[in-house]
Amino acid sequence: MNAAKYSTLPDIDTAQDVYETDDPIPSTLNASRHKGEAGSDDEGAPSRSAIRGSRTTEVGASKDELDSSNLMEHDEASKKFRKAEKRRDRPRTHYAYPPSPTDSDTPIEPLRPIPLSRRLRALQAEMMKMAVDPGELIRGLVDVRGRLEKIRKGQEGRGRLVGVILRDGDKESESQPAKPAEAEKPNVRSIVEMDRRVGELEKLVGSSTATLDELLLSDLDRASASQHSHRRHPSQSNAAPPSQIQEQVLPLLSRLGPSLPHIPHILTRLRTLSALHSSAGQFEKDQRKMREALGELESAIGTIEKSLEENRGVVRGNVSGLENRIELLMKRVEELGRH
């Protein structure tokens, strides 16, 4: 009646509703269910078409209520979900790549800890390498002493030559005190020439870099200035007498004169020897520290060996006690078997 009433209107959907379609044949539905769920727990469960048929025959169903014919029962739904959970909990197989051939070639020794005996041997070898033979130090000192003797002999000969030349000049000046100023000019020239030649000799020998003490240089300058002033004015009889300091310094300078060129080299050698002694003292301190460390290691090894012996005794006692208990247990089992 409703369809005839609205049939003349345009764009009217006259197709059947989804819930009004015919149900599938129960035989085909049961066959497909048996194929998909072979070996499962719910083989004996009723089919969906049978459930629909039973629901359609219910008397209490009403057209105004919701259509619950397509819904599963509680038992069937619980079985479905249980089956899905079982599938989810199945362990998955993961592919593991085989080890590469280079892994077997890698050494395993570095991963293992180095034993204490090997470490002690390595420390002893290092100490033997670091140890310095005192004979080598003595030979080095003898060599240095020989070189110093050679330098001293050479410089003593040179100092004697310079002293002889200076004494000759002094004797000439003392033997001719009354010559005029014109006669002193050749002496000054000879001294300048001698100084130049001494400078050349110093350059050849290599001692030109040696510097004298400032106080000695100032005293020498004062003494030479006083001598020159006395030579230039010999007629002045009222000249001031030399001071007490000059009288004390001049003999000292005359004694130190031959050894002045050797002092810088001797000081250099002494500084080298002091550095050598300081390095030897530092080396001795290092040796003492290493000996103390070795003593601590030896004491630690002794305590470890003692504890190992004690542990060995405890293990032996435990093993013997366990064997006795096993024997007693076997005897009891045999007695029970006899009874």
C-alpha cells in the first residue's frame, strides 16, 4: 500500500533493504565452516543459520526492536576470541644470520685477564731495562775528567805564554823609567798588538765567549788606570799611596790570572755534574717506589695464596662430607629395598 502511494514520486528507492535479503543455504554454510575450522575446539558449535532460524521462530521478537539476528552468542564469541588469542601468542620464527668467517679468526686472548705472574715478570723486565749500570756512569765521569785535563793543560800553556809576555813588558818598563812620552808610544802599540793576537788565539781555541767576573774586571781597570797615570806622571812624588784594598786584590789577581780562562768551562762541567746527580737521585726515588710497589704486590700474592690454600681445605672438607652423606643415603636406600 505504501509502495503504491509513493510510486508516482521521482527518485524513490524501491530496492529491497539489506536485512530483508534471503539467508544462505545452511548446508553450504556448514560445509565452509567445517573446512575453515577443522581440528578446532568449536566443531560441535551450532551454525549461524541455525541460530538465525531459531531466533526468527521466537515469539517474543517484535518489529519495533533492534534486529539481533546477525549477532553471535556469548559462548561462540568467547571461543572465537580465545582462538585469536592463541594465534597471537604463537612464537614467531626469526631468521638468524650465520657468523662471518672472520669472527673465528679474532683472537680470544685479549679478552682474558692477564695472570698476576705474567704481570710481575713484565714489571721485572721493565726494571731491568730501566736500571743503569754504575760502571757506565763511572766511565762517563772518567771521560769527562780526561777532557777537562786536556783543556786545562792547553789553557795553562796559553796562560803561561801570556804571563811571560806581560812580565817581559813590565821588566822593560821598569828598566827604562826615565824615557820621554815619545818612547811610550811603541809600548802601547805593542800591547795593542799583543791584545789583538790574544783575541785571535781565543777565537781559534774557542774561549772567546768566556766572560770574567765584573768585580775582577773593575779591579783590573782600576789597577791599569793607576799604572798608566803613574807612568805618565813619574815626577809627581806626592801621589797618594795605593789603598789597602788594592794591596789585597793585586796578589789575588796575580794568582787567579792563569786560571781565569778555565773557570767558565769548570762551572759548565759542574752544572752538568749537578744535573747528572739530580737525575740520579730522581732515578733512585723511582727505584725505591718500584721496590715498594713490588713489596706490596708480593704481600698481596702471599695473602691470595694463603686464602687459596684455606679455600682448598674447605672445599676438600665439603666434598668429603658430601661423599659421606651420599654413602649413608645409599646404605639407607639399600636397607629400605631389603625390607
